Amino acid sequence: MINKIIEIEIYGQKYRIRVKGEEDEKYISHLTSYVDQKMREVAVKSKSVDSLKIAVLAALNIADEYFLSQKKLDQLNEVIGRMESEIESLEVNLLKNENTYKNIEEAT
């Protein structure tokens, strides 16, 4: 895979970064747009012109989104775990019932 240097722009600042391929370039473009959007939202809300302060506040907002998403993912994984246990229990009971009915049929 060929390394390529691309230029991105976030909140009016240009950066040169290295990407590995076409897919990475698209992904970086998506990330760039997201970070730029977050910084612009913070700038409007905070009414600050200090780009460092805006960047830090945007990073805090992004970190908050990440941790909230992680918490939701953990909760979903817990629910899935409980559902898997319940399905396993139902399967065990179903097999017991099938064996009981087979024994009754064989006895009659």
C-alpha cells in the first residue's frame, strides 16, 4: 500500500497528514469534517475567537460523545448477554421437554 500525504483543513487551519490508501483518505476526510463541524459549533456557543480554546472545548465535547456512546454500548452488551442466557435456558428446557415427551411415547 502506498503512503500518500494529503492536505486537510480544520477550522481554517491547514494540515498535511500521511494516509495509507484511498479508503483511509475518505475516512480522514470524514473525520476532518466532523472535527471542523464540532469546532464551529463550539465557536458559536462560546463566542470565543481563541482557536486553541475552541479546539480544547471541541475535544471535550467529542470525548463526552465517545464516553456516552461507550456507556450505551456497554448497556446493550449487558442486555444481549442476558438475552443469550435466557435463550440458552429456554433451549435447555426445550430439550428436557422433548426428552420427556419421547420417554412418555416410548413408555406407551
